[in-house]
Amino acid sequence: MRLLFCLSIGMSLVLASVSSAQVVQLPELRNFSVGTSVLVPDRGATYGGGVMRRSETSGQVGSLTFPSGRSMSTGTSASNSWVHAYIHPTPAEMDEILLGKPSTVDPTSSNSPLRMIGAAREPATGSLAAIRRQLSAEDAAANRKAIKYADMAETCVKQGKLNIAKLFYRSAIDTATGEYQQQLQTRLEQIEMRSSGANR
């Protein structure tokens, strides 16, 4: 019995030395990135995103039968990204803001920011009548698209598909302009009343 006890003590010492020699630590690499776009009017900040990590480890030194110590560790890390933007006004805009009057900077000069974006090369609009004609042409084009949506909505109403018809009418209202938009809104309200009456 004593021999068996001595052998077990000797084996536990050998196993303890073998197990302590098997500790391997590998390097850890981390990478964090955010791909996004942010629209900021002239200044502001927005949160882009983040990652939080937490790890816990525990270990035991010695053999299973004769542990000589325990170790525990906890690690926490966090990464996040913010976008801060401030758009500085041009000297001409600063004059107008600070002095309360328009700048005397010539927009056709070579160092003008307007020339850089091509706005100085655009011809000035002729008259108020020309502007009204252009706006009425744009309204007509928008209303043509709205009429297509309204026609599809009426087809759905005839087929009894009121929910789909409401979607088409909402698209038509978003696209239409002027008095036609009001007419579409009235028709949508009629369909919604009809739809709520059918659901009762």
C-alpha cells in the first residue's frame, strides 16, 4: 500500500510538470471598421456603430488530484466610431452672414467657389412667366406619373383589392402636385372609409 501511495505521489509530480509545460499563448488580432455615409447640413455629429467584447478565462495549476492554485481573468474592450463634421462657409457667405448684406465678390472670377461648381456659367432665367411655364411643365410631368398610379389604384379597387389600391394612391399623392394632389387625397380617404366598413 505504501508503495502504491509513493508511486501515485511521484506520478502526480511528473504529471504536474508535464501539464505546466503545455501552456501556449497565441497572439490575438482585432479589426473594426464601419462603412457608411452621413448627410450633415452644415455641422453636427452622428454615431457610426460599435462593437463590445467581453472574455473570461480561468485556469488551474497543478494536477487534478493536487491542484496548487487557480487563476481567473476577465477582459472587456469596446470600439466605436463617430463622425463629426463642420462645413466652413465661403468668404462671400461669411460677409453676408456677418454684415447682413450680399457680398461684392464677382462669381465669374477664377477663385470663386461658384465658378468651381459651374453655377456661374448657367444662364439667368428670363422672366417670371418663363419660371411659371417651367414649373407648370414640371407639375404636368409629375402629374402624368401620378395619373398612372391612380389608374392602377382604380383597377385594384374594381378587383376588390383595397389595400393594394391604397398603396397606389399613396404613391400617386407623393408624386402629384397642386389641386390634383388634393383630389387624390380625397379619393384615398373614401377608399379608407370603405375599407374600414368592410372590415367590421
